[in-house]
Amino acid sequence: MSSASAAIPQPGRTKAFLRLVMIEHSVFALPFAYIASLTAMYETDRHIHWGRLLLVTVCMVGLRTFAMAVNRIIDREIDARNPRTAHRELVTGAMTVRHAWTGALIALVVFLGAAALLNPLCLALAPVAVIPMVVYPYGKRFTNFPQAILGLAQAMGPIGGWLAISGSWSWEAVILGLAVGVWIGGFDLIYACQDVEADREIGVLSVPARFGVPAAIWGARACHTVTTALFVWYALITGAGAFFWLGLVVVAGAFVYEHRIVRPHDLSRLNRAFFSVNGFIGIALFVCALLDLLLRGLTL
């Protein structure tokens, strides 16, 4: 086999790479990039530009894929020492580091290419979006608050989605981005609770490992309270209508449910809270936001 063909992931390697980066988790951040993009379209000319929306999708998936691959590569030794993550592809040998880097760099090129096709500002700011994605995996090595770095990284999605359409800075997008960042940082606090013992043994820094599970749960509740307030601020500043406000009621209800089923001394339903509830939140608010914009005059 030639060296050129060896550098291209084969079908089995591609499947392993998609498992490595958990491609299905794009559902958490992608809906909010769509909300920002569609709101920017509404404020610009009230028409949906499908080509730009496709490029936003490519940017989001490309950047997230790069970030997840880099995260797995950097954390592979930590993952090997944690029973929960010891089955990951770079630990078991289902994928080599070389092929993981190949997939990550392909994803990065796709992201940069799509950003270039959108507008010059998106391309110029693309490296800024990449930086926290690379810094985050190292966060657990030097700070007890790596979720703050994760939140900053996730806040880039809505901001980038708005920039992709308008080509100019938007404080509305910043508010939405902060809401998303605080939300994801909050539920990652909950997710980190399952690794407390392993993190303490390995020396990984986190809020649960340093301050305990109850502190992390209360921190997540505070984050989601702030998230709700930021969503309300975004609705007010963009003149959102009834459907969006209905979506916020649904989101608030989902937060209450999430924190009822995950308690400091009962993490048995943590995966339901992390995957099911948070996936539902993104999709529900996106559907309500889309209906609201269509009712207010956004045309297909």
C-alpha cells in the first residue's frame, strides 16, 4: 500500500473515527448556531439562504470534529487510567494516533474552507475559534474549572453562525453564545461527577474532584439559572415572539426536570440527564425559534 493511500482513513477507520469524536453529539451545539444564523437572516432580508446555512453546518461539524479528535488524542493516557473511558478507540487500539490526527486535520481544513466561503471576517476569526478547542483538553491539568474553557469554546457556535450571515459583529449573538456556553459548562459539571474517584487518583483537576459532587451539582444549577436569564435577555433584545417564549418555558421545565433526577447523592440517572435532556433542550428551542421566525415573516 502506498504512503498516500495509507494516510487516507479506510472505511473501518472512518467508522472508528466517527465513534471517537462522537459525531452524534453535534446535536448539543448545532441548533443554537442555526438559531443565530436564522435570526441574522431575518434581520437582514427575511429570507433563508440555504447555501449559507449549509456552510454554517459544515463549519460547526468540522470544528467540533477537530476539537473532539484533539481532545481524545491529548487525553489518551488519562483515558487509559479511567475505567469509564478505557474502552475509547485510542486506548484500545481501534484507531491509531496517526489516523486520529489525519481525521482531525481533515476536519480543520474543512472548517477553514467553509469559513473562507462564507466571508472574510469568518475566515479571519476562524483561528480564534480554534484556540479554546485546543486549550480545553489541557485545562484539567492546570485549573479546577476546565468547564469554563469548554463554555468559552461552545460560545463560539452562535457567534460564528451570526457572523456567517451578517459579516459583522453582533452583541445579540454574544448573549446567545454566552447562554450556550454557560449551559454546556453547567451540564459538563454534572457529567464530571461520575469521574470523581478516578480524577482524584490520577490527578485530574475538576470542580467535583476539588470541591465535591454536591458543590458541582449546585454549580450546575447556578449555571442553568444564568443560562435561562441569558435566554430571556436574548429574547428581549431580538424582539422574539410567542413561540420563542414558549420554547423558553419548555427549556426551563427541562432544566427543572434535569436537576430533579440528578442529585448530589444519586447519580444513577446522570446519563439520561446528560444525553436525553440536554439533547432535547437544543432541539426544542430550535424548533420553537424557527416557528417564531417564520410566523414573524422569515420566508423559505
